Amino acid sequence: MKRLLPVMIGAALLGSAQARTLAEIKKAGVIRIGTNAEFKPFTYFEGLSMRGFEYDLGNAIASQLGVRAEWTSQPFDNLLISLNGDRFDLVISSHGITPERQKAVDFSTPHYCSGGVIVSRPGGPKTAAQLKGKTVATQVGTTYVGEIAKVVGTKNVRTFPNNADALQALRAGRVDAMVNERFYSLEALKTAKGKLQQGDLLFQEKLGMAVAKGNSALLKAVNGALKTVQVNGTYAKISKSYFGQDIRCR
């Protein structure tokens, strides 16, 4: 989606450990990828197996680089800090590309475009105007926190450790609405069986993959691999298998 700011300040202050170079990654034969696998259909677990659009796309990019992807899931807020600590070579976890984050890490060209959709119970708010004065749920550490606050004010934003908790708060009536990533929200609506409704797109954003600041050779290689899988049909095939459409930025 998505996802936010105070941790970025911390990451920038910590600085980067020595990131592995592209040559070192190729020599090892493994690229270490960090994600938060709690964001269906982007990355999520089925039993012990990771699945999702970003998981499949990351594996396709690794293949283009001539290496194997080694995935690790951890809380979203920690991902870019761990990247700068050299725990990962690459982070693929629906990060909205923002000026604040760009101070701490380098982003690939966007690997998809999306935005924040309003979701509520039947009869609840569906537009930005209707959100005013309402309590709105979203995941902590996301770009959505600031975007929602622009509409309802900081005091009316309710943050939760993960998207599932935000969704549960909405379903239980503890908040008036939720704003979350477009495709995640559509997935939630499918399983709600009429108990939730879709509202307007509150804002739009471009999502990118992150490498440690200054790791230019790896960034160039990732961008090249992304372009290749978009041109050769791999990207469209993966995207349509999860969304029924090609979600690249146009």
C-alpha cells in the first residue's frame, strides 16, 4: 500500500550497514527478500507456504537475475530498517513511494499502481465527505495514516498492528470505516458476503520495491528484470492470475 513515516526517520538516522553488491548476490546465488506476508493477495501464507502477486513477481525477478529468492516475513514497520541493516537485499511489500521514504532507501520503478479505498458496513460512509467526523481504521506505519488524517483529523484515525485487525475492528463496529489498499479491500469484500460495502478511492499512489540507499547496481538490475518480465508477458500472467487484470502503472 501504502505504508509510512516515523520509522523512516529512524531508518535514516541509523544509516545503512554495508549492503551486498549485485556481484556478491550473484556469487552467493541467493537474493534475500523481505516482506510482510499478511497482505493477501500480495504476499500471504497458505499453511506454511508463501503465496501472492508480489511473491511470484519477486521470484520472477530473481530468476531474471540468475539467482534464487530467499524470502523472510516480518512486521511491516521493520522492513526498511532491516533493509538498511543489511538483513535483506530487496524489500517487496507494497511500499508507497514517498519523498520521506526516498531519503532512507532507493525505490525501483513502480511495480504496480493502486490507492486507498473506503470500506464500511452497509449504510456507512462511502465518500471523503461522509468520512468527516467518523473513526477510520488502517494499519499502523502506512502512508494511509497521513492520508486519512487529512480528511478526518488525526484524532479520528485508529491504527492497528495489521490489516486483518483493522478489518476486524470495522466488522465488529468499533470503527465507522476502513481505508486500505484497493486490491486488498476487494479481496476483503469478496469474503464479507454483503456485510461490507465499497466506497470511493480516497487517494492514488505508486508502489515500488526497495534496495538500500546507494546500491545502484542492484537497483539497475532489479529495474531491468522488472522491465523484462513486463515485456515478455510474465508480469501480465502473474497479475491476471490474482486480479483478473494487469495492474502495472499506465
